[in-house]
Amino acid sequence: MLGTSFSLTVVGVDEAEATRLEGVVLAEVERLRAIFSTWDAESELSRLNALPWQERKDLPLSPELAHVLKLARLWRLTSGGAFDGYLGALHDLWREAGRSGEAPDPAALQELVDGIKSGVGFRLSKRGDGQVLSCTRAGRFDLGGIAKGYAVNRGIEVLLEAAPDLSGALLELGGDLRVVGACRVDLRAPWVIDVADPRDPADNSPPLARISLRGQAVASSGGYARPLRVGGRARGQILDPKRGEPAEGVLGATAVAGDALTADALATALCVLEPEAGLRLAASTHAECAIVDASGAVHTSPGWAKLLSTGSVEPWPAGYRVELAFELVDSTPEARFKRHGVAAWVEDEAGQRVRLLALWFKRGELKHLKGLDAFWEDAWLGSGGGDDPRALRTWTRASRAPGRYTLAWDGRDDDGRLVPRGSYRVRVDINREKGPPSGRERHTVATLELTCGAAPAEVSADDQPELRAVSATYGPRQ
């Protein structure tokens, strides 16, 4: 599959039909891999690259390769040379530099740059019902910046041919994706996509933006992905064709277009061009984009704001977090009771759990989890959890003795995504048995309403027999 990840989501079909459709799309992606892969020595592109460039004369091409090469040539012209599909030799030179840790030989590098500046390097001609290729200078093809988008487009096409009444679908290959239809049956809801932030690209880091897509494609590119270690420093893997060096003026870029090939090629070019030139290129292709330059500044096209989801993230002020503090107290002098557990979590205004902060329970006593009434009903069942407490065994930590405790919330949900500013409820639920006055199991709950906005905030709850000094503070880390 072009050496990358694959993900397909289909809406409005049962599991058997979804499995069938996955097979249809995978078969098409595999067919294209046999054409465009540069890692498979038997692919059409690899066999073409293996020939000396002088022997690449009037070579018949498959319709798919001819089509993508034609578009690669067009993108080279449209982007002013920022995108180039004939950079394989330059990529090979820098990959070897990454393996050795030594910078490329200056003479070899300059020879390649001179060749790139001399022209496109190949031409396509019509021959009968097909196309033939002739190369005009040394070089190797590397279509990684465009073939992936083409494969996404073709995957969507064969999917819709196989299931024309499909409610919706999302196809992703290595981060390039395209959506059709709606994300839910019988609703015209858009697909909401998180855009990775190249300034902090870890998988669980907050997104740069959350965008809503309807029948569109999105692709991101950046030198932060798979950097090369050369000359003692990290160098990006996106190359500037005019300099022959890794492009370093842009950390990363995301493009949204009507099809995945356009988004793929544009995202690559945006990482090479200066931001202002990149914005002009996006406008000329009727696409939208966000560009993060080397200083961390974000440049967006005029229509980018319209893509932002209504639930798009407005980040908390830098360095802000929530700290929940409370004290667990023995309420009887004899301390005869046994505390089964403590749960602390955050929920939104609708009562949906946002983040589980702590669940202190002995695994052997998970049957008593349902005794944490507020947690079980509101934070677990009310947020889609099942009726078996054992499903929470990986969340639990050992129960705690009486004492003072502090829990921190970094503003991310259970999936690691940044949450927007707004009002949240911070809750603590404790459960124990053999407590006064009846000697029966009982639980204690504290709920704090906290506004997480532009300014610090602090709230507290009344003391209870076994839960005291409960407070939640929002602001800079102390």
C-alpha cells in the first residue's frame, strides 16, 4: 500500500458489507502500489528508474502512470518548481547522507541542482491510444508527493462504484484523506478532522485546528516527519529543488482541496515556498491552507476560517491547567470502615465525561464500582460505557489511604485532544462500607463548576464527613 498506513470508514452499511468494500478499496490500492512504489523493485516506476536515462526513449506507460506524470509536470510548472516529481536522485543523495550522518558531496549535489534547473527532464507523447515517455536528462522519478493523493482519489472512486448508495465514507492513506457524504446515517453532518500541529507533532498533542469537511480532501506535509540526521543536526525530508537542500522556511503545511491529489501536491509545494507565495499558489488552485513557518507563526488562506469546526479548539492560555485538591478523611475514631474506591473526573456542560483524572480501586473489588453511583451512572454509563465493571480494570490504580491529594488536568480529553475554553464540572466520588450511622455502604460526591477561559479561576466545595478541602484551580502552573 505505497508503504504507508490505510484506514477506511464507511457509513450506512453492516459489517459484512463494510468488509466487502474494504476488500474492493484495498485491491485498488494494491494495484496502484504495483505501479507507483519506489520500494518495490518490480513496480512499473522502479523498473523505469532502473533504466539508464538515455534508454528511456519512447517507453510505453500504463494509463495511470502517464496520467500522474502529466499532472506532476503540470504541478512543477504551476508551483514554479517547488513541486518536482523527478527528484529521485536528489532524494537518494540525502537519504544516504542521513544513513552516514555526513553532508552530501558538494560537487555531486551541484550537478543534480544544475540538472533540475535545466528543465522538467522528461516529456510525454501520444502514441496510438496511449502515452510514451522520453527523458531528456539524468534523474529518477519519485512521485511520493502526488501518487498517494491519486491512490486516495481512486480508492473513493471504486468505493462509490461498488456502493453508489453509501451514506458516507472516509479514506486515509498515510495522513492524506478524502471524505464523501456524511459521517452519520440520516444526518448531513460534516466529517470533523484534527490537523496535526508541526510545532508539536506527537500523536497525542493538541491539534493545530479542527476542521469540518464535506466532500473534500486534506493533506499535510512537513520536514518534521522522519527527519534526517546530517552533520550533527536534524534536516527535513522535504527538499527544495532549486537549492538541492532540505526546505527549512516552513515547519509544515496543510492543504484542503476538492480532491486528494491536489491537496497532496499542494501541501508538498507549500513546504518549499515562502508563506506568501504559498498562499498565492493555494488561491490559484481554489484550495485552502494553513502554513506554519519556521518561527512558529501560522499563515492561513482567506477561506480557512470557514473550515473550522463550530467546536474548533480555542486553546487555553499558555501554561494553564486545572488542579483538583481534596482531603480524604476517616469519619470514625475506630476507622472500622473500608474505603472501596475514589473516582475523579471532568465532564462538560452536557454531562459527558471529558477526562478521567483518577480511579483508585483494588482490582479485586471492581464489583463495588457500581457503588460509586455518580461515577458509574454519569461518567461511565452516561458516556457510553458498558455494564461490566471489569472493562475499567486498565484504568484503575491502588486505593488510597486518608490524606491530602492533588490531581492535575492538562486540558486534554481521554483521547489526548485539546478541549476548548468553556465551562466544565470537576467531580469527586468516594465509596466505602460499614460507615455510620447505619453501617451500610455509602458514597460521597463533590461537584465543582469551573470556567476555563482567558483568566484564572478557583472554586471550592463544602466539607463533608469524609471529603474535605475540595477545590479546583484554573490558571498557570504553580
